[in-house]
Amino acid sequence: MGNVRPAEKRDVSRIAEIFVFNYRLNFYPFFKNDPFYFGELNVLDTAAEFAADLSGFYVYDDGIVKGFISVIGDELNKLHVDPQFQSQGIGAELLAYATDELGVTWLWALEQNVRGQAFYRRHGFELTGEKLIEDEWVPLLKMALGKDK
């Protein structure tokens, strides 16, 4: 876990870039909301939002920031890896840092994000049966660390 560190102001543009491109790649196919995904959601505004408060943000940095997590209490709020660097163990290292070092025990996963749910299951998280509708139309499923983790 030597590549994970607290985020700094210099990381904000990279964090925003990773966030925006992941949202477009992974969530646009489900929601097809052009005005949001290609207008309202943009790197400049997202960077400004994240820059206001980086507490709870950690980056995977091996010379290049390749992914990040955001943690609120014991909740994993965000985990994103640049699509160019996925399937290289970066997400696993970020998640291990979140659980082992920061005490994360649960998260919300987009109901349609089967790939993301499978990733979390491989790392000890299980569906709890709880469901939340965010913003009146976004279905989220709660996942929590299993007893074996």
C-alpha cells in the first residue's frame, strides 16, 4: 500500500479528470443523460468542487496519479481508477487501504454496475439488501464487509 497517500491540492485536476471520465464511461450507458454527462459534469467544475475540501481523499500515485478513493467515516464514498490503468491491481490496493488503514466497512454501489459489485464481492463485500434511490431516480445498493473479512 506504499503507493496510496492523502490527496493534495496539486492532485485535484487529475482526480477530477479520473472522476468525470469514469462517470461517462461507466454510468452514461445506463442513464443516457447528455445534458448532465457532457455539460453539467465537467472536469473544471468537478475540480473546483473537490478542491474546496480534500479531506477523506487518497490517491494511488506511483509517479502518476492513477486512481483515488474518497472516504467519509466508515463509508467508501468513491473509488475510481483511470480507465487506462484498470485491471492492474490499483483498485484493489485502494480498496485494501480504505478497509485496512481507514476502517471502511460499507459502500453504496449503483444497481446497474454489475462489474463494480463483482469487484467489491471479490474483496469481501456483500449486498446487505438495503436499497437507496438517490436524486429521485438513481438506484443504489448497500454493500458491507462480510464477517470473514
